Amino acid sequence: MRRTFFALWPELSWREQLLGAAQGLIAECGGRALASIDLHVTLCFLGAVDQSNLAGLCERAALLQAPEFELAFEALEYWPRSRVLAATGSQVPEAATGLANALRSSARSLGLHPDEQPLRPHVTLVRAAQTPPRPLGSALALLPPLRLAARRFYLAQSHELEAATATTAQTGRYARLASWPLRAVSR
């Protein structure tokens, strides 16, 4: 069984820009900061998937004709219940929601049970935060917002590795198994 999910994987320059903007809050939180290489936006969490279902997931993903879209990350939020620091955005483009729904539908067609929560794009920066960052209310604005152009999506799996951090060697906690392009939209 593999713990799998579909996701967007930002380019290195975007990840570095986000980590630079969040650097102070990441340090204040303590906990387990994610390595730059692991920063992603989950589109559809699948959970434990048997090796035999991976080929079917890939076949169905390859058939999708989803358009490219852009996500705007406008804030850094601390979620006290889950002790997570994340970059978030308030707007979810219709194309992003459509892709997430199509991926869930594809997974269900294979008898899988994907997470059915509505898409809420975020990039987790810290898990198991030891202390909340300075009193920031619910969010700290990212000015200007960081815009992420979604042109590919990935099937990935989690590895149970020692926690990597944003400042240590880039030991990936996630492996990208396959990827597919999103359809370019005429402007």
C-alpha cells in the first residue's frame, strides 16, 4: 500500500520565494518545517492505495483535459487545531475545483475512497508547530500575493522519512510518481 495524492508542485523559484516570505514565522513556530522540495498543493488526497491501482490512476489522469489555471496565495495562516502554518489563498478558480473533482471521480471509479473535502488550496510550511507564531490573528498578508501558475499536476506518494526542514539538506519526504500537463488556455 502506498499513501498517495494528486498535487501541484511549484517550481523551485516559487518555493524559495514563499520560504523567504515566511522565514520569520517558520522559525517562530518550531515544529517540523517542510523541505523546499516537498512544498506542494494537494488537489486530491487518496490515502493508502494498493500498487495494483496505481496504473489505473495514471491511465485515468492521462485522459483528463483540464485547463491551466492560476492560484494566488495571499496569506500565511496558523491553524491552532492542527498546529500547522500554511500559505493560503481566498479564491479558488473554477478550473482548480474542476480538476480536483475529476481526480476524485477517477479515484472512485477504481473503488478508492478519496478525501471528499472541497478543495482549499494551501501549502503547508510547518507541521506540529511547537508554539503559535507571534499574535497574528488568523492570518498575515503576503504582499504582493504569490501567484502560482498551474501547468502540470502530479501523482505523488508519501515516504515515512526523518523530518526534513527548510534549512537542512533536501531529503524528499514525497516522491512524484507521474505527471500530466494541463491544457493551455487561449487568452
